[in-house]
Amino acid sequence: MTDGWTEKSTIDGLPYYYNVDTEEITWDKPDALRTAQEIEEESGEWTWVPHPKQLWQPARILSRNSDGTVTTQTQTGKEIVIPAGGVVEGALTGGRKVKVELWPLKIASLKRAEEDLVRLPALNDAAIINNIRIRYEKDELYTWVGASRSVLISVNPFKSLPLYGSKQIQLYKQPPPNTHLAPHTYDIAKDSYESLLFEGKNQSILISGESGAGKTVCTKQCLNYLAEVAGSESDIEEKILAANPVLEAFGNAQTIRNNNSSRFGKWIEVYVDPVESCIVSSKIINYLLEKSRLVYQQSGERNYHIFYQLTKDSGIRSKYGVSTADNYRYTNQSGVYDAHLIDDAREFVEVQEAMDMLKFSDEEKDWVLSLTCGILTLGNVTFKAKKEKGGVSGSQVDDASIVQAAASLIGVGAEELQHVLNFRSITVRGQKATIPLDPEKARSGCDSLAMGVYGRLFDWLVRKINVSLEGTRGKFIGILDIFGFEIFEQNSFEQLCINFANEKLQQQFNRTTFKEEEALYIAEGINYTHIDFIDNQVVLDMIEKTPQGILPMLDDECKVPEGADSKFMTKIEDIHSRNDRFQTDTHRKLQDSYNFEILHYAGIVKYNGEGFMVKNTDNLFQDMYNMCANSEVAQMKELFPKTENRRQMKSLSYQFRQQL
């Protein structure tokens, strides 16, 4: 007896069930159509329990015991006892502490994966992760969140898939009748473009996620869609796409999590003529390049791609007198010279072609490459101790030929470069004096010079690209591609800044998502229960609020003559010890530890505060700045414009907070 039930399929092949007598429709297979085995397998009370790799797995509840424990059985027949209180830790959770809420599960619902998470029978961590995993295993990378279709989850496949290109773009631009298309980044780009044209309002696309999630690729896909669909009359869309190889070469690097990680943030404005419906100009704003990567990379990582591209090119090595990457301090610390799935030689060709497309002159291209090689060479300068007058500790360069080579490539005088590396000018009560630098301070100053020049070179590249993208301004589509949340074995100042930025984005995401969904329900007259979303303002205040935020306190410590990382640690510990989002080891001082933990929205991150002050301080001494400003190379003068007054040094955390 089927009781009127029959199985049917949607246009994309999903089974559903229709009752010819009652006209009822359901996704769940009715009992009248199920076999005895199916009924037996799906009977009982089901829930979610931890899984060491997939995080969660279905399990049938066998018994709720008098001692508060719950005995469950997985689909493979394994019995798992959930302790009283529900906290599980060990091999089952990969060593993590996991609170098992025993969320109710309708086991039949697992036979299909929803392309919109809101359609799930129950919304909880396990159901969401399971749904995304099932889709991912079928190469369905994208999943909607909400009926407004303004939020899309994307999962990095770490392989090439036939989901992109001109043919796919045209398909999403104008879908054929009665054709169901899977969720895609092209949908987001399409909605932004059409909303700008029909509503006459600026649009924004925010791309967020942890490091390695595929944010940069999503950005490219959105730009590719706009370039293909909108086009332009002056090839401006081609120039927008050409900016990527240049910015990635100088601003991306291999990290532990990602072979092409953006170490800077960017906001791209694509201006559209609402009458002609075409792109007329664009503008890129860059955010805080990770300059410290230039002088140090941890095991398994690389410096910026451009250094490996240059040192693998025999023509470049011959022209600028440089060697292979293993011979340079700035590229040989980690022992990694090749990035996974990246062809440095091929990508360097793309960089040069992109520079031509973006109207770099031959002189400008030569200067950029020469300066980059000079920065690389500067890192090889080493110092030894030298006693100055009065027994004061100073330093001298080990090999003057390295200074000579670096100075020639950078475009400054060799003698002046050697002087500013070994000495520093200070002004006390209006009197100028020159003090020697010991080898450690000379090394630090040399690295600061390299970082200062490279950071300004990157800013110049963005400005140069923007010149080629100039045109009519008006309404625009803005795309934010910023560094993702990072949790490494060793987390330092850079990770705190990056994760702070992602805390800001998460707060914006929460507010926008919930408000948009509620507005949609109200507009359609749907009854709903208001949800008080988790507000992470407490963490943001702990990090940035003046005067007791961690970053403002770091700035204050950097201004004190006797400031030290240890004193900074003591101060933030005293101020935030009662904050449940902040924690340090009770034996920290006895163990001479600089570690502290912050409970972010994405999890607990342990930071090592040692070196925070050095990384936060702009140590480009005025003598170094003046040397670069007096260069005979026009572009160097542009990087270091002369100033009337003494240059005000601003901390990196201050610059970062201002940009955010």
C-alpha cells in the first residue's frame, strides 16, 4: 500500500514525494514507500556526536543513563558514551574540548544536501558543517545563507574545476528557461552589477574567511564577471584584471596555510556608467602590507613571490648582478624556494606583460626590478663590533662590496648608505649629535630601511596602477579582499592585527546578515523570532579602545624610553586579567613567558608578545629617510618626499587602526 504516495524528481534530479490523494509534497520518504530495513535503520532518537576528522557524525541514542551519561551508537556500530555535562575531549575530538549539545537529528534529512542553509530542518553547527561537507565532496563549492541570497559560503577545492570562464559567465548572466543553476560567486557579482544599474546605488562585496579559504580567487571571479558582462570602451576592464599579477607578485607569499596568501588588504572600486552599463574607471586602495615578512619567514613559508621570480630568471640575475634565492638572507631562512603549484618563471612573464598593459615605461620597469634586487641585496649586509671614541660600542660593515652593490641598485651613495647603517643622528635640546649603533641595532636599522623602501615601493605600484585605471567617476561596485583569520603554532603582532581586522568584519557580517533577513521576513509578512546575534564588541574594545586596549597600550609602551615587551605584558595582564576573553598562564612570569590568549569569534589564539614593540615601531631613522629623499633617481625621490619638519613616526598598529 502506497497510500497515494509517489516519487518524483526535480529538474536537477533531486527526489521528492507527492501524494495524489491529498496533494501533499515532502522531501522525506513516507513510511508507505520505505522498506522494513529502511524503517529499522532510521528508527529511534538520533543526534550528533563528535568525529575526529569530519567534526560531527550521526548517532542513535541508545539510552539516557541515571548518572547523566548518554550512550549512543554511530552508523558504523561504534558505541560512544557522552559524559554528564556533555564535554568530550580526546581522540574523538582531535584533542579539543567539545561541548556535545545532543542536537536532535531527523536522520532521513541527511539523504539530501540543501543549497541554502536556511532550508535545513535544524540549524546547528553539526547540520551546517555536514551539509557543506556533502556538497563539497560533490564539487558543489557554494552554498547560500538566507533567502535574500546576499551571503554565499565558498569552500576552497584546492584543485581546478570547470566552473569558471566566459561560457559559465554567460550562463549565469542569462540562464536558459527552466534551468536550475547552482550557487556561484557569479551570482554575487551579477546581483551587485544589476542592483547598481536598477537602483542607482553603490554596491559592495565583502570577501572574508580564514587564511587559505580562497578569498583572492573569489575576488578574481567577481572581477572576471564584471569585466566580461560590463566591458568598457577603453580596455579598462582588461587593466583591472592586469593589476592582479603585479599586486600578487609583490604582495602575496606562501604561508603554512596557503601557497598564494595575500599579505595585504585591498579595496577595489569598479566605476560603472549607469547609462551605457559599462565600466569607465577603477581605483584600488591597499591596506597595511605585512612588511615584517620581508625580513623574516618561519619554517615552511616564503618571502614575497617577486624575489623568487627574479632570482630564477637568468636574464635578471645577469642584468642586476644578483644570485639565486638560497644566497640571500631575506629568502633562505626557511629553506623553501618553490611554492606549491606556482610556476615562478611563468608568473614573472605575466607580471611583465601586465606592466606593459598598465603603461609602465621601460624606465619604470627597470627601476622597480632594480630596487627590488637592491632590497634583496641589502639584507645580506652583516655587521661586526667596533669600539668608537670613549669606548662606546659601535659597528662596522663586514663586506663593503655588498653595501656598494645594494647602493647601486637602490640608487643612493655607497658611503652614505654605509654611514646611516652604522650611525644615527639624534637631536637633544636643539643640538644634533651622531651616535654609533652596535651590531644588533645596525642589523635592526638595516632591516627597517629594507622594509621602509619595500613598503613605499608597493604603495607606488598601487598608485601607478591607479593612474592607468583613471576615468569618469560615479557609482561603483566595491570589492574588499583582505587577509583572512590566522591561527598558527606561533602567532605574533602580525596575526593580532590580521585577526583584529577579521573581528571587525565579523561584526559587520553579523549585523548585516541578521538585519537583512529580518527585513525580508517583515516585507513578506512572515512571522519570525528575533535573534540576538553574538556581538564581539567586547573583544574589539579589548584590542583597540583607548586608553586600555592592547594596541593603544602597545603604542604607549613604544613611546617610553625604557619601554620593553616584558613591561607591556605586565600592563595588559593587569588591565585585562578579569576579562573572560583574555588569559595568561598563572606561572607566566616565573617561566619568563610572553604568551597570552584571546578568545576570538573563530576560536582561541595564543600570541607570543615577545618582539611586539620592535614590529610595531617605525624604525626608519631620519638619516635613512633623508638619504633616500636625496637620491638622484626620480622615483626614489617620489617615494621619500622631502619634508620641512622632522618626520613624525607613527606606529604600525596606529596606521592599521586608522585604515580600518
